[in-house]
Amino acid sequence: MSHAAHGDEFNVLKFQYEDMDQQNDSYIVGMWTFLVTEVMFFGMLFLTYSLYRANYQNDWFTAHEQLDWKLGGINTANLLFSSFLMATAVRQAQLKDRKGVLLRLAGVLACAFGFLVIKYVEYSGKYEHHLFPGPGFAPDVTHFHGANLDHVQLFFGLYFAMTGLHGVHVLVGILVIGALGLMWFKGKKIVTEDYVPTELVGLYWHFVDIVWIFLYPLFYLMPNPSVGSGGGNH
Amino acid sequence: MNWNLFNYPMNPPSASNFAAEHDALFYAIVGQALFFGLLTFALIIIFAFKYKKGSKADRSSPVYENARMEFWWVLVPTILGLATFFWSTKLFVDMRTPPKDAKEIFVVGKQWMWHVQHPNGVRENNTLHVPVDTDIKITMISQDVIHAFYIPAFRVQFMTVPGRYTQMWFRPTQVGKYHLFCNMYCGTQHSEMGGSVIVMSKRDYADWLMQHGQVRENLTAAQTGEKMFNKIGCGNCHGAQDLIPRGPTLRGLFGTTRETGDGRKWIADESYIRESIMRPTEKVTKGYGVTMPSYDKTFSEEDIMNLVAYIKSGANQSLPTSSIAASIPGIQARDASGKAGLNSNAMQFNSDTADATPTRRGNAPAVGAMASEKGDQQ
Amino acid sequence: MAKSPLSAVHDDHGGHHIHNNSMYVKTALTLAGFMILTIAAAQIDFGHMISKQYGYWINNLIAVLIAVVKTYIVVLYFMHVKWASSLGKLFALLGFFFIPVLFSVWTDFYFRQHEPVAHWYNNDYVESATPRIIGATDGAKIAPGEENTQNRIPKSVW
Amino acid sequence: MSTTVKTEVGGMEHFHTKPELNYLTNGHSIRSWLLTEDHKRIAMLYLISVSFFFLIGGLAAAGVRYELMSPAGNMMESETYNKLFTAHGAVMVFLFLLVAVPAVLGNFLIPLMIGARDLAFPRLNLLSWYLYMAAGTCIMLATLGGGVDTGWTFYTPYSSMYSNSNVSLTLLGVFLGGFSSITTGMNFIVTIHKMRAPGMTWFRLPLFIWGHYATGVIMLLGTPVVAITLLCVIFERTFQLPIYSPELGGDPVLFQHMFWFYSHPAVYIMILPAFGVISEIMTAFSRKRVFGYHMIAFSSLAIAFLGFLVWGHHMFVSSQSMYQSVIFSLLTFLLAVPSAIKVWNWTATMYKGNVVLASPMIYGIGFQGLFLVGGLTGPFLASYGNDIHLTATYFVVAHFHYVMVGGSIMGFLAGIHFWWPKMTGRLYNESVAKWNGLLVFVGFNLTFFPQFIVGWMGMPRRYHYYYFAPEFQPYHIMSTLGASFLGIGFVIPVIYMVHSLFKGERATDNPWNAHGLEWNTSSPPPTENFRYKVIVTDDVYDYDPVAEHENDMQLAGGKA
């Protein structure tokens, strides 16, 4: 079990740990405990969402028609692909393939930026249509088929809160992945000697993907509660 | 030393039907707490000194784990806890289920006063007059932040929440004057949002309603509601019969089962009516279209309570042709003669609020609470 | 990448495998399949085939179930929980286990409608035919901190 | 005393501080303190900052108490009063109680007790202190720059739409403090799982560690919920993103659900570590293995888990569904059981022990007395029928002060007295400490017992004036009198503790003759905690009161 055989391990092993196994296990468990907090963090918002949506099903359906499910779908595919790239980047890190890792991390970053660009397009569209809640909330009434605009505002409140927080997580992800990529680029031992730091960033990024997996159908693909009308998307 | 300082009661007055049982429960738990508390603390002190280092106590065969003993430690508090739980829950369910024929009083909480409206339309601020030995149901709502309507002597308390009616009930048993508090922190003058509850004999209460009504205004809640009903022109769509296709009649509406277009059914209770005024698009009665505008932002909670009272009062009568006499004896007679009051200033209630506008002030304790309390001395 | 000599080698310590690329590709393809399934399922109105009133909940249920399955796949394969130690598995589960505890708040909102007290919780379930007349759309909303306490809800018009 | 096998380690010398240096003397620059990754130094940083915020919170409490002596208030306006009690609540809860025991004693002792060189993530630990200080700065800025008047519970819609005080800044502070709490919890959990010395099995862990493990779980699962909830209120205030707005159909009561989902378990963040401290002290000063080790350990976990299922008992009159209230009432009664187990197990620990009434033990017994009252007044509030009258009155105020001050702060004081020689290498004046323990106990009871009575009589909490109910006044006067004693009782330890730093006698490695890994290293410990490799071979708490007693008898006989 000992890693004493690796000569340069001391640079990577922190002084509080006995060996690399202990350190790596601690890192992985630590990351998961962090993700537990993230789950609860978003869980509260999903709870609020579910309560209000159950209450205002019809108004929210009308409000959700303002969202473009195609753009959301592109972003879903985008995040899925970046998640895949991240997973293979971890694999390349296990193989100590520096070039492979860098290539894939660059791909992940590109996807993340793409995600934010699409998000920006969506947000600015909402803003132009005065759909941002608050004093400037003045939507074109004809789009809402008589729905209660208060509830529409509530919908957009949660929409901006939840996708916004997710967006912040994507931003943090970009920073972290960028930092990781830089370390790989410079060939720092802390990342090249052991794949676990890359794995940790990967775990975070997959979690960001998971949040979107729920956000997408909940916000963009609502079924129509009204009788007899067709599917969820118009 | 001035022992008069301590010449104060150690428990609140008991003036409602709940007080006796509540106090019994309270003292039962006090008994449990005293028993276990004293026993345990005495043991701690006894052990601390008996087994003090160097004492000659017997220390042979010390015990480190004793499953049987610990089993009892788990079982006894569990059983006692469950017994207390069942008792308190029984009491609580009583407190939460108002009797059907209870007299309903409306309360609106706002920063920082209580508006009270009696069923015959008499209004008061920060005081609540109630007849003794009568079931009273309080239907409450808040106009701004969350408040709590708290009468310690009755052992009742419930929060008023904006956007939703809450209810509580009690039956006063002792004539007298008791504290009324707001018990949910609601802003700067939270501590002065309150006044008193005055429990009167039934006869005095009827008299008070008469006098008070003459001084203030002689419209019942339902009558004020009726006036508003006519003024807005609700009857244009909600006619006396289902002749006009725009809206169903409200005659005999209250308490019936309404069916919406999709086949779901609702009991037309206070909440249903309030919701229909505030958000008319939500539960459209079968056979009608969505034509009614929302009055969400146009009515104050008092207005809506009046409208609800009017529609409610027409449960067995025709609308909107007659004004409804209140159910309190002694008032009915006056109602007949006081019909002219229908034309009196309907802004009365709102002008009440104007003079209660909370203003920044110094330390002098002279806000609405005390002022109205003094004014309403029996 | 299968040409790499290490690709099939199992790392001894910590039980961390190096997996074939095909595993990741398969996982990604499965996820993509589920994504298309979600979008497709949202186009079809399952619910109203079954129940006229509450049928749309079936669509909701399907959407959430697919999301849960996708999460499960991501967690197991991309996040390597399938090969994690039992401790790792425990912590990976912990958050997801606690979500139902959090969601027990629902019981309150569900029970409220069965109260003798007037209720707040209702499904608003109507046909929206004509535009709603907007009496006072929040133009005059008071910013927090601007004006305190008074007249939050406009006074009666009379 | 052979709890460990000491093995000099070869090849690891470069980790070691020089023999004459300990963690306090290993670097004297400000930088070496502010950028330290040493858990012991971070604990000391926490100790200083926590004491500072305790002082601030205490001053606010003093203002509140003196103002309440007169029913019509003669010192300040209502607005000021509201800001003062909010400052007291927010500072005490978020900046003192939630961090005091875990971040000071937990940080210092967890690695020492399990035989590790540091916590698993030292840098995260430092970050947590900085987050905490940022939180403190925000809350202080908000408090001093105008104040907050929402009460520490920040109920919507008052906090989101009506209050025009510095709510957002305070909430930002609480939000940051939440992340400090989360990082601490993560650190504890990972450390306890992965960093135990060889031979330190789960059932050889001191109960202090069990308490902190349970605390960590709560921090991890609860804190994010309240963090995002409060963030939503910030959104609502600053960007007017409606989340709880009742005007738009949002539900303000949902905020209370989310707030108490964390804030009830948060009570256990405050009290579970104190339970751990008391378990250590009871066993060390009874010279006897704690009674029912497994029961206490598991009851900590049971409390942590059940604690998440009872939040609704704060909302019995908040118009939550009455069926839900019944469920919460039942669960709350069940939750009383594990707490009762602990108190009785501690009592039984003293039975046939060899009790040493040193100052930590005085505080420990004080803790037991106060926590008993706090715990036994819980059923009043758990039973719905009673709570409907008592909730939000001074009865509740007294109850949670008995639990939080009587429990958490007494536990904190007891722990500080117990481990002070280990932390600083100095001994404080023992007899002053003992008398002060008594003073705190008496002062505390004088302060808060009258509040039970006045609450039962119906005095609502957060009331500035009560001129309309003069019958409440004598109780408030008693309470204020007691608070003065209590205040003195909190100042005196600061004086003799600080005095001991300069003039105190040097402590030996194990001045209390207690068992446990932390007593096997030097006082103060070196930076790497142990100068040898730790291997645990013996059971936890292997005291032998009988043999010690016989030994004492022989010594006494020899003298005579």
C-alpha cells in the first residue's frame, strides 16, 4: 500500500496525512461532503419551486411559454457533452496524459462559455421583454392569455434565482477548471502526479450538470394542465 | 423592603373555556418537571459530595453499562411524553375546531393596530368586546406583515398571515378586562400593538353594540358589504337570478358546492369567495367564461371581509334586494329604523385607519392602544 | 485511447479503476438518449389520455423520473461512485437521502386544504380564454426601504 | 495512563518543530498567526474573535435588560430597542453560539484526541475563520451603521418588504457565516472518518468526538438550506425577485419552514459539542468511565437525525397545517428521550466514582443543573395545547436561554477551564474559578427563572413597553438584577484567564490527571501535535476509581 516507492511523492503529500491513500480518500470524501451541501442548497429552491408550481400550475404554464425550450435543449446537450469531456479528462489524468487532459479541459471550458453565452441570450431577451421581476416587470399582456401576472412574476423570480445560481456555479466551474488547466499546462506535480485533483474538479462539474438535468425539464418542458390541449411545447 | 412589589399574581387570569384544561395540563407538566428535575439534581449533588475524592463511601463494583437500567430510562420518559402528547393534542384539536354556530368576529392586523369588526358592523380598534359564555370565532387576516393575536387570559393565540384567513375560537367565561397582545414581532411599535379584551355580560354587550353603533356607524358588516356591492355594480353581472350569462347569481351561494368547468368541486366558504374576488380567473363556475376583473389590488382586507359577509348573509335569502339584519337580539329592531344609514359615509372604516397612522414619537406612552383602551372603559 | 498500455490496468490502491473510453462513450450516449426522451415525452400528453383533471401530473412525473435516472447514471459512472468505497457511497447518498426530509414540508401544504381553517393551497386549474383586465399592475410597487409600512395594499377606492 | 504506544518516528523529522518550541512559540509574527494552517492557532484566533463578539452581544443584552426594568422604557426609543435585541440575538446566535464550542474547542481538540497531526483540510480551516470574520464584519457594520430591526429570525414579509434597516448586509453576514460553518463541518467529518490514529476505533473515540461528528452532520445538511433561504430574502430586497412575497401569491410561512429546518437543528449545533465537553469532564473528574458510553454516542447521532424532523414545533401558531403540527409535536416528545438519557448517564457516572470538585467540574455540574431546567421546560413547548399560550412569550425566552446559555455557554466555560492548561500551558487561579462558577450559576438562575413566570403570565417577547401590564415589572427587575451578576460572572474569567497567561503557574502535561490522547502530548502541544507516532492500544476512559480510592486511602493513612 505504501507509496514510498514514488520518489517525488513528498511534494504532493500534505504533512497531516500518513500516505497518499489517506490523502486521496480524504479529498474524495471531502468533495462529496461539499456536494451534499450543494444538494441541500439547490434542494431548498426545488422545494419552493414545486410548492408554487403545484399551486399556480396554469399561470406558470403560460409563463413558461416565454422560455425557448430549444435554447435550453442546446444547453442541456452542451452540458452533457462537457460532462463527458470532463469524465474522459479524468481518465487521461489517470493515464498521466498531459496533452489529452489539456485538450479535453479546453473543450469543457469552451462548452461552459457556450452555455453562458446562450444563457446571456436568453436573459437579455427576458430583460428586453420586461420579464425581470421587480419594478420593471411590465410584460406584454397579450402573451399571457389571461394568466395572473403576479404568479407569472413569481415564476420568473424563481427562474432567475435558480438558473442564476446555476449560472454562478458554471462561472465558478470555469474558474476552477481554468486553474486546473493552468496547473496541467505548467506541469505542476500536485496535478500530474495524482489524478485526484482532476477528479475533484470533475465531481464538481458533474454536479453542475446534474442540477441542469433537473432545471431543464422543470422550467422549459412543462406539460399543459389545461384540458385537451396538446403537449407541453408550442 | 417593600414587599408590595411582589404582591403580584404568579399566573394569568383564567377567563375562557380552554383555561382550566390548559392550566391542568400545564401544572401536570410542571409536576413531571419538578419531580425529574429535583430528583436528578439532588442525585447529582448527593453523588458529588458522597463520592468526593477521599470520602469513605463504598466504591466497590462500579457499574459502567447497565442495559436494563438504560431501558427504563428510555421507556419512562417515552411513556410520560406520549401521555402528555395525547392530552395536549386533544386540547389542541379542540382549540383548532370552532363550533359551527360560533359568533364570528373579523380581525384585521396591520402595523400597528388591530381592527375588529363585529358581525353587525360595529368596529373598534385595539379592543375586543365579547359577550360572556358565547362561542366566538375570530377570523383574521393581516394587511402587511405577520402578526399574532394573543389573549393570555384565554390561552389562545394565532398568527395573522397576509393573503390568507386564519381562525381561532374561544368561549369567554369570566366578565372582565384582559390583555390583548400582538405576539409576533411586527416592527417598531410592536409592543404597543394591542389593547384589551373586554368580556361583558350578554345584556351589556347588546347595549354596548347599540351605543357604539350609534356613535360610530350603524351598518352591519353585511350592510357595508351590500353598499359596496351596489356601488361597484357587482349585481350587473351577478344578478338576482341566473339570467345574465356573465356571472352566476350570488343568492344562496354561501356554503353550496360549486363546480368549475373542468368538473372539480369546491365548497363556497369564506376563502373561496375571497379568492374569487381577488383571483376570479381561477375557479370559474361551470358554464361561465372568464370575464370578471380581479379586485386584487383595489380592495383592502376590510372591504373584502365586508363583501364576504354580505354574500354570506345571503345564504338563504335573495340578493341584492334586501339588507340583512344581524343575528344579535336587540340590534334587529334598530336596523329597521337605521336603514337611512345605508347612505351614510362608507369611508368610515378607512377614516378609522387614518387617525391610527403610526408616527414616530418620543418615549411618551400614548399610542392608539392606550387611547382606545381608555375610551372603551365600561 | 485503447492503444495506451495502461488502459486495461487496474490501479491497485484505493480501488480506482481506469476505465475504457467505451464506458464513458456509452454513458454519454445513454444520457443523450434520455435527454431526447425527456423532450419527446414533453411533446406528448400522456396524462390527459388517462385523467382529464390531474393528468398533467403524469407528464411531470415522467420528466422528474427521467431526470432522476440521468442523475443516477451520472453519479454512478461519471462520478465513479459505482467503484467508490462504502464511505464514498454513503456520502454520495446522504444529500439525496435528505432531500425527501426537506420535501416533507409538502405535508404542510398538502394538509392545509383539509383544515377546518380556510385554506391557501389550491390548484388553479382554469381555461384561460380572455385576457385578464389588469386593474393595477404593480407599477406602484414600493421598494424595500424606500417607504415604510404604510399603504402596502392600496386602500379601498371609496 | 498507557493510552498510547509512543514510537519515535524515523524519517519524519523535518515535520517536527524544535523540541523547545510549541505551537504558540513556533513563529511570533502577525503573519505567522494570520496565515497559519495550524488547527491550534486557528482555534486560538477563533477564541479571541468569539470572545469579542460575545462581548458585543453581551453589551446589547445589557441594554435590553436595563431598558426592561421600567415598563415604559426610559433609556431609548422602540426603534433602538428593537435594534438592540436583534443585535443581541444575531450576534449571539450566529457569531457566538454556533461557533464557540465547535470552532474553538473542536478545532483545537479533534486532531489531538484522535491522534492526528492536523485536521484533514487545514487551509479550508483557515478559510473558515476568514469567512467567519467576514460574517462578523458584515454583521458589525450593519449593526453599528444603523442597525437591523427584524429580530434574529428575519421573518418575511417584515424582513423582505417592510423593514428599512440594514437587513441585507446582516443576511449577507449570516450567509457567509453559514459557509464558515459548512467548511468547519466538512473538516470535522472528514477528519474523524479518515485521520484517526492506528488503533483508534470508533468505540475508542472520546464522546467529545462523537458530539462533534453529529454536529458536523447537522452543519453539512442544515446550513445550506438556511443560507439559500436568506439569500432569497436578499434577492427579494435588492433585486426584488419575488420568492416569499404574499402580494404575488408567495407564501411567507414557507420562509419560516426553511428557516427552522436549519435553525432547529442549529440548536443542536450549539448544544451537542457542549454535551461532548460535559461527557469528558464528568468522566475525568469522577475518575470513572462514563456510564453507558454507547448510549451517549448513539444518542448524539439520534439527536442529530431527529433534530431535522421537529422544526415545525416553532410554527405551531404560524398557521401551518394542524395535522403537521401534531406530527411535529409527537416527534418533539420523542426527541426529549435521547437528551434525558445523556443527563442520567452523566449522573450515573458520578455514582461510585471518585469525584474531584475542581473548577471544570463545578461548571460541569452547573451545566447539568441549568440544562435540566432547559430540557424539562421543553415538554411545555412541545405539547401543542400548552404551546399555543406559551409560544413567543418570555417562557420561550427563558427556555432557550436555559438551553443555550445554561447549556452551550456553561459547556464552553467548562471546556475552556478544563483544557486551558493544555491550550496555553498555564494554570489559572483555581479557587477564584470555582467561586465564579457558583456566581454564574446563581446569577443565571436569578436572570432567567423569573422569565418563566412572567412568560407564563403572558408577557410577549420582543416587547419594549409593558406599561399596560405593570404586574410584569417585578420579574423584570429580578431578571435585570440577575443579569448584572451574570455579566460580572462572565467578565471575571476573562480577567483570571488573561492574568494566568502572564503570571500563571506553568502547567504540567496532564494537570488534571485525565486520560485521553490530548493529555499525552506536551502542554502546549508542538505544532505537529505529537512528537512520536501514535498507536492506540487501550480503551477510552480507562479510569479505575477503586484503585485510585484505595491509593488515596493509603496516602491519607500514611500521613496520619
